Amino acid sequence: MTLAYVGSFLFCMLFIGWTVLALLNKTLLGQLDSRLNEAAADIIQSSRSELNATAELERKRAESKEFLYRLDGHSAHGETLIPASITKCQSFDAADMPEDGRRGDAFRACAAEGQGYRITAASDIDVIEDTNTSVQLGFLGSGLAALLFALAAGRRLSGHYLRRLDSIRSTAASIADGDQNARLPLTHQGDEFDRVAGGFNAMLDRQRELIEAHKHSGSAIAHDIRTPLTRLRNKIETRQRRLGSALAAELTAEVDALLSLASALLRLAEVDNTADQKHWRTLDLAQQARDVVEAFEPSFSDANGKITYKGATAAFVHADQNLIQQLIANLVENALQHSGEKPNAEVSVSASGAALILGVTDSGPGLPQSQIERFEKPFYRLERSYDSSGTGLGLALAAAIARRHKTKLTVANGDPGLFVSVALPARRNDAETGG
Amino acid sequence: MKFLIVEDDKDIADFIRRGLMEAGHIADHWPCGQDGLHHLTTGSYDAAVIDRLLPDIDGVTLLRQARAGGNATPVLMLTALSAVAQRVEGLEAGADDYLVKPFAFSELLARLNALARRPALNAAPPNISLGSLAVDRLKRRVTVNGAAVDLLPKEFMLLDFLLLHKGELVTRTMLLEQIWGFHFDPKTNIVETHMSRLRKKLGKAEKHLRTVRGAGYVIDEIR
């Protein structure tokens, strides 16, 4: 790209240089020709006879050495090295011209005729050639300077633009990461970028308002619904005797299911809308995974299945412990729900480059490819029939937790079952190495 | 027992106060932080329930000031959000427990009971026995009628926690937090499955374990 610009710039410079040079040559030659013509004609006009002309010519030669003259009449007189054949104006090379310190090799001569004789006036054209050379050098020098300047300015300008573009890109990235407060920086120079950034920021403000409104409608309903549900639950609790304990327990379970749906919605909103990492710490992912496996072990064996942990004995990440526990638990619950009669699940933590892969494999039928592709999309929620938690939010919450840790859930059909995993950057264990 | 309630929402305050009184306790209620702080530091309470958001000074500040003044009354903090950050902030300020609104009254009562009895727990005996059940807490050994019972670490922790709160309701959420460190609500009955394992291993001694439906568990002498 840059080479193409430099190439076309050089081409333009050469073209302009050539044109200027040609025009300049033409003008200078024209001027010289008219002066030579004038000098030749002057002699003819002021001398009636050839003899007079000879004397006049000698006088002129003595007076000024600017031009050389030749007279052709009955005899030739003057500078005989000027060719006699010149008509009107012509250039000629005169290698044999006597060197007198002022004369070069290239000449221009013009002839005038009258009174029975011909006067040819000639002049060397080194001046014109010198002018040509200096014009060429001037063009070359200023062209190079302009080229260097243009390159430097272009570099500076494109650097400036790239930085501005980069700030737009990184702002967009942080918005994608859930930071609704990220805005493009303004330089207040009133340039195009400021205008674009201003418009962009206004759009983001508007979008945030809409998102807030939308978000709050969801969590506001969830929040509001919890209060009457809790009141209902408390009423059932206090009237347990009158209702009979079996009915009371059944009703309580129903209310609890509704309450946990509301809580799950609030929790989802909470995880998605916090960007604070104040309580993140370095923790052993393998230990978290083993703890969850241990907690769920009876649930699997009660269903004649098995849950196992495979992988690293210790693997550290920087994360929110509560959320990571919930992430693993939600994936394990999902595996438990979709592994059929004898549910088997394997939780694993393995290193892959600079990342740790936390994965849960179930023994279920897996997912059709179409669903897997949709699953990869950021805000996709699995169809209710697949999701395990009963609230329909278990995997959505796991995905939100992954997003919160700047990563995502990945699903793939294993052999057999579904393999859901999340990659987290590995961390040196500060506690251990730091003493 | 005598409890202090600092809560600006009148409905919630009434709900807590009525519940506590029905359970045979005394409850003082103050709707704002300054009054709450004054009564927490000058009165003598078994435990206090403090809302995180109050009209004048917030619950965290109130608690920090009380703790800075040397007050050690067990405090349960109430909040509308379950944000981990808020929970940690509350605990750092000196709260002993944390409960997210809305909550079932049984949950609050169970936690308050546990809190009020906490000073006694610090002096808990190294050996606890209940009928045929004997637990050596230091060696983490359990026997039923003198025969050793092999418990997994989590099962031992469950039994131990219940025994330390003998005769009190221990809720499912309390167990999830205390035994597993889970501050969320799994849909799977983790507590139930582990509890049924524990029952099986305890054999005849499992009769001391009573399930309170929809609430939690109580370990007790057989009446």
C-alpha cells in the first residue's frame, strides 16, 4: 500500500518535472532565438553594403563577445566555423570551436538575409543547459524532501488515526465484555473523530438506558415477586398445623421452586451486570472441581451412576471462587440430568498452553450439531427441554459466569455424551511461591 | 433471648419481631442506624439483625463503629442482593452471618439461634455423646454403641455441626454454606443425599436425626 503511494508520488513528481523542464527549454530557446534574429537583422538593416556589414560586424565583435557572427556574401567573413547552411534558427555542435573560456560545445544560430548577403548570429547554449541541470537538481532535491516529508507526515497521521481507531476498537471490546460504562475518549479538537466518537457515545448512552430499563424490568419483576412469595411461604409455615404437614410441605416446595426461579433470574442479572473483580483471588481450580465432585457423588451413585474427577492435582486460576463453584456445580447438574438412567460424569481440569480447561463430560446422547452451533453464540439460551435446572437458567447462568471471567462455554459432542468446557488463564500460585 | 432489629422497612421489621416474639424471644426494633448503633452498644443483646441499607448510616458503617468500640454482639446482616462482594464486605465489617432478602422466617430464626449460641460453641467440649452415639471431635472419631463408624470428612462435618447445635433447627442453606462453602442454591439435593448416607452409617443412632420438612434438620435426644 505504502509502496503504491510512493510510486505514484514519484511518477507525479517526474511528470511535473519533465513538463516544467520542456516548457522552460522552449521559452529560453525562444528568447535566445529572437535575440539572435534581432542581432543579425540589426546588422543588415544598419549596413547598405556588404563592406559596411563587415565593418559593423567587426565593431560588434569588438564591442561585445556575447554573440558570434558569420557573413556570407561574395565572400565569407567572421566565424567560419558556424555552418553556412543555417536557415532561420538551428542548433549545432561545434567541437572545433576555439576554446576561449566562455564557449561550450552546443550552439544555437539564427540567420537573416538582405542586401545580397546573409548574416548568421550564434550563441552557445550552455546557459540553457546549466539552467536545465539546476532545474533538474532542484526538482530532484525538493522531490526527495517532499517525499520524505510526506512519508513522515503520513506515518504520523496514520499513527494518530490508528490510535483513535484502536481506542474505538478497545472501547467496543470492553462494551462487549459487559462494561456498559465504557465510552470513547474525546480530544475536544472538534475533528471528525470527535464528532464520530460523540455520536457513538450518545448511541451508547441511549443503548445503556434501554438495557437498564430492560434489565430492570426483568430483575424488578423477579425482585417484586419474591416479596409476596416469601409472605405466602411464611403463611404456609405458620399455618402448617391447620393445613396438615404433608400439604404444607408440598405447598412450600412449590413456593420454593418459584422463589428459586426468581433468585436465579436475579442472580443471572447480578452476574451479568457486575464487572468488579475486588473479590477475585488465586484459587485451585482442581480443588474446586474435586469439592463439587465430592458433593455430587451421592446424587450420582443413588441413581446407579458415577461421577469422577480426572486431571491435575493442583491448577491455579484467578477467579471469583463462589462463581466458579457455581459454574462447576451447574455443569455437573446438567450432566446429571442428561445422562439418562445410569448417569456418569467426568469432571476434568487439564492444561492447554497458558490456559486451564475445566470440562464436564456426561454419558447422555449429546446435542445435535445445529444446537451446538447456536450454543456458541454469546447470549444463546438452551432450549428448556435441554436445560437441567428446572428454572431453565442453569446453563445460562454458567455461560454468564464464563462471560464474567472473559471466556465462554464451549460444547462438543464427545464419545459418548456431551463435553462442556471453559478455558481460564492459568495463574502462578502467589500464595505458594510468595511464601 | 433478647434480639435487636435495625431495619427501616416496617413490614420486614414487624414480620421479624412478631416471629421472634411468637418463638418466645424479646425483640427491640429501631428503624435508623444511629439509634441502632446506640442501642447495640449500650444494650445487652444475644444477637442483632441489621439491615445493610438504612436511611442515615448504612449497616456496614454501623457495624464497623460498633466493632471499633469493642462491641462483640453477634450480628446477622440483611441485604437485598446476594452479590458476593456485598457479603464479603459485610463479613469484613464484622458481621457474623449474612442473609439475603427475602428469607423464610425459619431460616432467620435458625441462624439467630446459632449466632446467639456461638460464644458457647467456642468452648464446645472435645467429646460429645448422644444416646449410643459418641463423637471424639479432636480425633474425628465416631462410635455407635462403642463400634467405630467410618465417616467421610464431609459426613463428619455434618454430624459435628448438627451436634454443636443440638436441639436447634439447622437449615439446608446453613449446611451448604458451612460444610461445602456453597453460597448458592444447587438444584440437586446435595444436603439430603449426604444426610441419608450419614443416616445409613449411623445405624440405629440415626433416630436422633430429625428432618424438618422444607426447613432443615435437628439432632436431639429421643423424647
